Amino acid sequence: MNDQTTDIWTSLSKRFAAAAEETSKLVVSHEGRGRFSASGLAWRPGIIVTAAHTIRHDAEIPVTLPDGRSATAAVAGIDRGTDIAVLRAGDVAAAPVRAAAPDSSRVGHLVVAVGRSPRAGTTASLGIVSAVSGAWRTWRGGRIESLIRLDVTPHPGLSGSAVVNADGTLAGMATTGLSRFGAIVIPAVTVERVMDDLLNRGRVPRPYLGVALHPVTLPAEARARHALASDDAMVVLGTEPAGPAARAGVTVGDIIVMLNGKPVADLEAMQSALEEIAPGGAANVALLRGGSRTDVEITVGERPARGERR
């Protein structure tokens, strides 16, 4: 290895060490699942953000602060859909969070996951961003602004740790609770959005229509007659009794082709269009019934905590 290569590696090593040291000032350790510890981020004064799957009880949660002191935290809110939990701990003083710009992560970027162990102190795992894609819906129904996969060593306490870029900015929070294929980053913008909902409302409100749907392919003549953009649509298999769609007159057998002017060729398109409408807002649904087009206005409801209806 020549001197130039050595200088490059030394410089890179020092940069990540400095980033890890600075970030460690906002990283705590907590025991929200008994004797198994996880990491968390002191995002605001008195507020800790961590991975929801690391919280197994609502009792007082032991916390180890960045300076080594012990404290206790209480659950302020949990959103299993995005795997984000918010804790309140009055003794936590938060360092300023320098969040990375949205959509700044690139495949191949080097990152370091900075966590904390109650015994070992600051921990770090160097890796790369292995995949990046757009907004996605988790298998638990939550919306994440960007899917960022990590190739890092999944050491104990990785979930809830800070994922830091080479420039020291915070990409977001690491979790292993939303993917069967390793760790991902919950982007800082998602953390902020969900944290605000949990602190202000105690939950994340999600819109729903109260319908069970299945993809269907329309006959070519139906697409041509109604000037539709796609052959694919969603057929209503059932409606929630007294749910938003049922109250608006939607019935089994109706074929939904558009929601607020956007084609709904599959469940993902349907959900994406619906998420732009807050509970209590109006959704204009274009559907085919008996071969004729009908427009129905539905007052969007708030999805119950349990259940998977759209």
C-alpha cells in the first residue's frame, strides 16, 4: 500500500470516527424489552425515538444516557406500521440533529450505524447503502418516504441506532424490524412526521374507505368506451358495515377505476391515491356499475387500529 492510499484510508477513518463521536452525543440505550437493550435517539429535549419492535411494555423503561447516567422513560406513542416509538424522558438533553437532505442517499454510499450499549458504551458498524427506492408501504401498513437498505453488521442494539453519512449528517434511524433481508433506514423525514403525530395525537391517523378489493382486468371495449388509461382496476369484494364506502352507496361488484382523478390499477396505486387525503376529507371515486360509469363522493374515515381494509 503506497503513501497516497494510506493517507486516503487514514483520512476516511478519521472522518467516520469523528462522525461517530459527534453522533454518539444523541444516542442512548434503553431496555424496553426487558434485559435486552436497544439503541435510541435523543431527537428533542426530553424526547427519545427508537424502533417500536424494541418496546415490549409500557412500564418505566431504564435508559442509559450519552454521558453514562441512568434515567427512566415512559412511552409517549408507538406506531407499529413504521416501527417508530417515541419515549418521554425529562433528563434527556438533545444535541442538535443535522438531518440529511431527503433523497440524498445513493447506492454505494458509506455509512456508519452508531448505537449504544449499557455496558460497552458507544458502538459503531460501518457499511454501505445497498439499495434505494421510492416511498413504500411496510407489511404493517405504514408509509416510509424512501426505502433505504443497509449492508451493515447487525450487532446487538443496531435497531434504534443513528445512521450517519460521511459528512456527519443523519440519514435516519436503523431498524431490523421491517425487513426480512437485513437492516433498513427509517429516513429522518419519516421519523419527524410520525413523531409529531404520536406526540400531538398519540397515534398516526391513516385514511381508509372500508372496502375489500381485488385486481380485475377490464374488457378492451369497456376501457375504450369510458376512455380509461388502463385495462386494470379494482373490484369491490366487500364493504365494512357502516364504513365510509358503504355509507356513500358503494356495493359489492362495483369496479373502482379512479380515485380523485388518479387511475387505481392495483392496491398500491389505490393506497397511494388515498394517502393524499386526510381522514375527514372527500374522495371522488369513479366506478363502473353495470357497465355504466358512476362518480361517488366518499368522506374518508380513519382506519381502525386493527384490520387491513382500505
